[in-house]
Amino acid sequence: MTRRLFPAVRIGRPDLAGLRALARSRRAQRWLVQTAMVASVVGLAPVTWMHLAAEDAVTTVAEVPRQDVAVVFGAGLREGEPTPYLAHRLDAAAELYHAGKVRVVLVTGDNGRVEYDEPDAMRTYLTGRGVPDGHIVSDYAGFDTWDSCVRAKKVFGVDRAVLVTQDFHIRRAVTLCRSAGVESHGIGVSEPLDASWYGGKAREVLAAGKGALDVLLDPDPRFLGAQEKGVREALVARAP
């Protein structure tokens, strides 16, 4: 009798259910990766477009071409006073005015509630820095960047302007105002690269998506209203 040197090894049937589950898992992983890649490209496309579209228009106080009007976008109040970011925008606008780069400052912000009045707080801050009250015009319905740009054009009759905001926001502001019919240059105010700056930079990705839709759909602002003569009258008052 022949003796076996090795034990018999039985090869069982493959676990087909497990193999199918593994294949499904790998397909799901590939789908998730591909979806994430597509979402990233789509999500970053608007902010990339705005960055490139406005690159030629972002400059400094010293180099910006002279214009009649500076537009300063609201950036929030704290206990009725401009937040540091808004104060820095207003400082840049005052510098533009005193350098003779602009003749009138249009402050645009939120006054949707009686107790919250960005434009008046902005006006007070500017007059405290030597900008005459009669050379400041207030837009009380600048609820977002698109609304401010459209109202600057349709309500206040601004055709050309220097826009003043933070450096992470300025390219979107320029792109939207140009799309609304305002020939624009931009002053991007620099800030320390702290948590607030990075937060603002991250929000721009989402805001750029909304901005791209605004350009595409061209909606009226939340409140349009009748045309106002404030900018025109301020310019006449400043005529040499």
C-alpha cells in the first residue's frame, strides 16, 4: 500500500458572493473618486473664471486710473461700528479720495432692518477721516455684491468706478460689476492671513458659484427702486 506523504488538500468553491461584493465596492470607490473630481472641477470653475477675467483690473491706490466714483461694499457692523474689514475698505476709499483718484464715494450696504444700517455707519466713518459728507452717496439696498453692482448702474447711473473691497473678494466684485455694465478697476485691501482671511477665501468658492449664476441669469436685485440723482448731484457739486 502506498502511503501518502502529504495530507490531501480540498479546494472549495470560490466565494462568489464575496467576490461580487468586492467588485461592487471597487466600482463604488471609483465612482466616488470620479464624482469628487468632477465636483471639484465644477466647483472651482466659477472662481477660476472670475480670477482670470478680472486679473487685469486689480491695481493699487497709486496706480489706479482716475475715476469719478469709488464704490465701497459693506462688510458688516459690530455694535453699530464698521468691522475691521469694513474699516480697512473705508480707509482705502478715503485714501483714494484724498489722493484725487475719485471725486465721490458710493457706500453700498445692508439696511434691511431699522437697527442695522451699514451705509450710515460707513458715511460716519468716512466723514471722520476727512471725506466731506456731500461727496458721499449711500445705497441702502446693497444686500450682496450683485445687487450693489446692478444698483450702481441702474439706480445711481454709475458707468465707471473704482471698486474697494478685500483682496479675496475684489475679482468677483470686478467681474460682477463689469457684467452689470460698470467699467471697473479694483483695489484689493490686504489683510493678515489669519482665520478670518482663510474663512473669507473659502466662502468665495461658494459665492463665485452664485455670482456665475447671477451673470448668466441677470436677475434684478432684491430691491431695484427708482433712479436716484445722488451721484450725479455730488459730481456736479464737485465740478471745478
